[in-house]
Amino acid sequence: EAVYKRIAAGEVVVNPAAVVKELMENSMDAGATAITVEISQGGKELIRVTDNGIGIVAEDVPLAIQKHATSKISTLDDLDKIGTLGFRGEALSSIAAVSRLMIQTRTADSPEGTVLSVSGEHGPEIISAGLAEGTTVKVENLFYNIPARMKFLKNTSRETVNVTSVVSKLIFANPHISIKYISNGKVVYHSPGNGNLKDAIVAVYGKDMAHKLAKTDHTFGEIHVHGLVSQPTFLYKSTNYMCFFLNGRYVQSKNLQSAVLRGYGERLLRGHYPFSILHIDLPLSRADVNVHPSKLQVMLYNETDVLDTIQKAVHTSLEESSA
Ligand code: ADP
Ligand code: MG
């Protein structure tokens, strides 16, 4: 059973970037307005995520690391309208099985906080302590008890790049949250959390980016597309700079990319791609996020409407900015 648990955990938690994503999404689900992410050695040695969210009440802390003990979904019907980012109740239990995990947490109305320590072979141990409001989750020595998994981790710089990429996407997804990202003691990004997507982009790509972008905003029925796309004179030779957020969730889709490219039409040089960060907001019932466990893929009902809206949004914003 213990072995099974460890193998299964490795499926959910494949690398430090996946851990960072799960922990940050938990902070977001907890209503945090400020999140600090610290890693060392690409997250292989240490990942620490601190938030100012609602915290976990003492009696629920042991449940947080139990599989499927999530409180976020109570009936099967709810799966149709998933509004929170986490919903499988697998992340913390999986991480606990393959690392040394510590959770420090306090809710607003409890005088004392709770500290839970657990690892692949020890615990959980729970004590009370004076803590700030919110939650800190610390993950040390990922895969220390699964040499085979550990071997599959990339070198430190590669794992750092992967974490950095996840953090930047979460910054774009959440301009209303101030996100501070520290790697090996150095602040890499610090987004203001003022709700302005352009400021979030500047926090990641620098000030020069600000005047290379055109604002995009278009609504068709229940579909709202908004974000920023680069001027046609500012293109890349890869699609790496095209990001999509569906109801705030980062998703990957060739169809969405193609719709943006159609919006540029003749403006695009062959083999060149824009920088684009687009939020697509639509009723939860029109998207199925449950297609793949990594939650990157989605199924859209009436996808054509969504694609047309994106094309129109991009086209209109380029017309306006060149006028
Ligand atoms: P899920 O997010 O799918 O519910 P997780 O394993 O990621 O499952 O987390 C388990 C539970 O622990 C969450 O449902 C939530 O109640 C609690 N939790 C985890 N992280 C936080 C956090 N940063 N702040 C408040 N509660 C949290
Ligand atoms: Mg979660």
C-alpha cells in the first residue's frame, strides 16, 4: 500500500514546477491577495509557498494531507461547475508521500496556529504555535524516498526554468494577487497585485514590454475575451509567448493559438508569432476542465463561437491600435 501510494503520488507530482503550481493554486483557492514562492536548487531542495489566505482550522489540518479529503467538492454534480483551481484533493497527500512536508497555518478567528510535519516515512506530527494569519507550506527534498523519480529530475537550471515558467503564468492569470518569486535567495519577480494585467506582464518581462502591447477586449454573448497582444512589429519565432487562461486557469490549445493568428491575418510574417496573453471567461458549464489530470487541456462546448470571438477580439484591437 505504501509503495502504491508513492507510485501514484509520482503521477500527480512530477517535478518541482508541478508542486509549485499546486501550492500556489491552493493559496489562490484560499483567497490569498499576496503569495510568496521561494525555491532553492530549482525546487529540488526546497519549495516554500506563503500566503495570507483564510488558513486551515486546526481540526481540518490532518485532513488536508489525506487523499480526496478535499472540502471543495461535495457532490458529483459539482464537477460540472468547478470554480476552484484544486478539486481532486490529491496534491498535498501526494506531496506528503514523496517529500518532507510542513504546513503552518492559522485562521483569522483562531488565537493559535497549527504546524503539521510529515514525510514519506514519518508522521504526521501536529503541534500548536503562534503564527501569522494564512498558510505556509514547505516541501523539502522532493522524491528523497524514490530514487528512480529523483533520477528523472532535470538539472537545477532546467528545473528552475520550469518553475519560473509556472510562476509567470500564474502571475498573468492573477493580476489581482501580489506574487513574489524568490530563487536561491534572489527576488526574480514581484508583481504588484493591483489588478492590471499590463503591470503583471511588466513584472515578468520588464518595462520595455509595456508599449509593445495592444489592449484586447471583446464580448460575444456569454464569451468575454480580454488581455494584451503584441503589435505586429513585435513578434517571436515561437509560440512560447502565447498564453491562454480559461476562467483564470492556464490552458494549452492549438485551436486557441490558431484563432489568435487568424486575428493577425496578413499582419504576421511567415514563421513569426505574437506575444499574447488572453483571458477567456465564459460560464463554467461551457467548459470541461476535467479532461486531463494536469488540467492543462480543456474541452469547450461550442468551441467555434469561442474561436471566432478570439479572432475578432485580436483583429479589432490591432485595427484600433494602428489607427
Ligand atoms: P484540493 O486543492 O484539490 O482540495 P489539496 O491536496 O491541494 O486538494 O489540498 C487539500 C485541502 O487542504 C484543500 O482542500 C484545502 O482545504 C486545504 N488547503 C491546502 N492548501 C491551503 C492553503 N494554502 N490555504 C488554506 N487551505 C489550504
Ligand atoms: Mg489543491
